[in-house]
Amino acid sequence: MNSSDRLIKEIEAILEIADQGISREQWDLVRLQLDRGIALIGDQYVSPDTIDSSDMMLVLSDIEAGAGKALGAAKLRRTVLSSRLEQLQHKLQAPGTPPTSSAPLH
């Protein structure tokens, strides 16, 4: 398993932990895990054809959290990490390989 595969597996595990935290309303855990995942992926997902507005979603997540809307904040942060993971997977695909997801890239 190469470093990219390990990163993808780690991000997938973080998303699963975050989902469990969301279902249990463990907002501090959720924020910690999602921020860890966002930091781990860094800008590795960026490619020349990437149009990325996910930083704005992180700002919106902070606004939601500040307004006491923990669920909304968590969902926005989770969407950012999930989207960045999909973009990384797309970037790492062999040329000519069809995408594994039909979700739009952010």
C-alpha cells in the first residue's frame, strides 16, 4: 500500500468516526476529527482543473458553529472533507479510468 492509499484509508476512517460522532451529537469529537482530516489531506487534492470553493464552506461552518448550530457546522465540514477526498481519488485515478463517484466536485 502506497502513501496515497494509506491517506485515503485514513480519511475514510476519519469520516466514519465523524459520522458516528454526529449521530451521537459529540460535536467536539466531530470537529476535531474533521479538522484533522482536512489538515491531513492538505492541498494534495488540488489539480490544475480543480475549482475549489470549499474554503468558503469552512467559513460558513465556523459561522454555523458560532451561532450554536453544531449539526449544520458538522455537516458542512464533513462535506468539505468528503469532497476533497473525492477530488484526491479522482486526481490519482489512471488516465481514462471512469470516476468512482457521480458527486459533483466542489
